[in-house]
Amino acid sequence: MDKDNTVFVGNKPVMNYVLAVITQFNNGAEEVSIKARGKAISRAVDTAEISLNKFLQGVTKQGVITSTEVIDTESGQTNVSSIEILLRQG
């Protein structure tokens, strides 16, 4: 997986990320990874579903990977859930 073909989902509107995914495929990417952590996970799921259902023909959901990442904060370490959704052309 090429790091350039990764869309990191944060706090922007969902359509910003959908446009980023579509742009990756239009630029010839074979697969695109949508990644998010914590509260942005639902936005990542929305991004994948809107991209697949409304805009991208011939693209399928290859897999979903969930994990927990340990993050250092001022008050020590905390666990943050993360998700990676793989979309593939063809």
C-alpha cells in the first residue's frame, strides 16, 4: 500500500474526504486506504459508504481493519480505537 493512497479522516466535512478518495482513484490508484481514529471513525465509515454507493463504479470494499493504539497524553497513556477501510479498483 502506497502511503500516498491513504486518506486520513479528521474533523472536516465528510464530502471533503469523499472527494479525496475519488481523486485518488481518478489519478490511477489501484487501492485507497481510509484511516481514522477515535471520534472520526464514524466519519471514515460514512466516507467509504458514500464513495462506494454514490460515486465509484467498479470499486469494492477489500477489508476493514480495527485496532487500538496507545497514545501518550499529558495525563499518561490512553487507548484510542482506530479503523482502516481498504477500497480496491476492479
